[in-house]
Amino acid sequence: MRGRTVKEKSRKLNLAAKENDMLVLDDTEECDLAVVNHAVIGKVLAPNVLHLQTIMSAMRPAWGNPRGLEARMVGDNLFIAEFESELDKNRVLEGSPWYIGRQAVGRQVVILQDFNSDLRPNDVRFDEMAIWVNILNLPFGLRNEKWGFELAESR
């Protein structure tokens, strides 16, 4: 068996006529493709896998219970949320990062990005996250955009 190619092995298969049919997908017809207009893809950074119901029971009220919100899991702690309006989607994206869980115990970060239906699941990268930093008692002279970026880039 060693050294045989898939082509050689497949010659020995005895397929019924129905099994031998090929499936060809033609994506030139845009109207037949599934199109998602107002969606985000999100990842919950948690050590254990969470159910969609757990994620959405935290996110719906945090996002203001947007009308027409639909969600589905597409991987471990990876989900797609579809909004009825672009306004709701943009508000949710701009409010990121979001959290699941209580402040003191088990708080998990939810990272979001605009959904792109052309990407494959393995191409989706969650390698950036916006965070807020509060620098206490910062002198008034340093409270401007120039110094904000300077301080943010320092270690």
C-alpha cells in the first residue's frame, strides 16, 4: 500500500452511479450566494468552550437588545452576529471590547471585527484588541492627543 497515490487507490473503488456524480459550485451568480449585510464575527477569549446561548444572553443586553439580532456558532467560542441595521452593527463594533461574566470572577473578553464572507475560518485572525487605559493624576499639560499616543506607545 505504501507509495500508492490517491488516484491509484480510487480506481479500486466501486461507486454507484449516484455516488459518482460530481458537485460543481458556480459562484458567478451573485444572487444565489448567501449574503450577510450587517454582521460581525466575534471570539470569546475563554479557557473553556461557551455555548451560543451563554454568549448571547450576555451580549444582547450589553448591545442594547438590537432588533433582528441573529447569531450562530462557527467554531469554538467563535460566532457570527447579524444585525438588522448597519447602525447597530457599527455601534457594537465601536463599543468593543465587550465582556462576558462578572467583574470579580470569570470575566471573559469578546473581540469583534467586521464580518467578511470571502474569508475562510482559518483566515480569521483576532490578534488586535482595543483597550482603555486610565492614567491616574496625569498632569494637565500631558492631556492631549499628542501625549496620549506618546504614552500609549511607551512600555
